[in-house]
Amino acid sequence: MRSLLITLAVVAVVLIALGLLIKAVKWLIIIGLIALVASIVMGFLKGRQAVK
């Protein structure tokens, strides 16, 4: 599960970087931010489950 979160975060960062470099497609930044938020939320939820 951790590798999935890391992969999702890397993809999010790459999409954000591409969006900033191209400056033409705002959707890349939006999708990257959504993926980054999703990876943070999933990591938080998995961390809470591990604590229980």
C-alpha cells in the first residue's frame, strides 16, 4: 500500500510540474493536486488504522 501512495504522490508532482512548465493546461495542475490530496488522505487513513 505504501508503494501505491508513493507512486500516486510522484505522479501528482510530475503532473503539477508539467502543468507549470507548459502553462497551457490548467487541468494537469488540478488533477495533480487532486491526486496529491488523495494520497495524503489515504496515507492519513492508513496511518490511523495502523495505530488502532
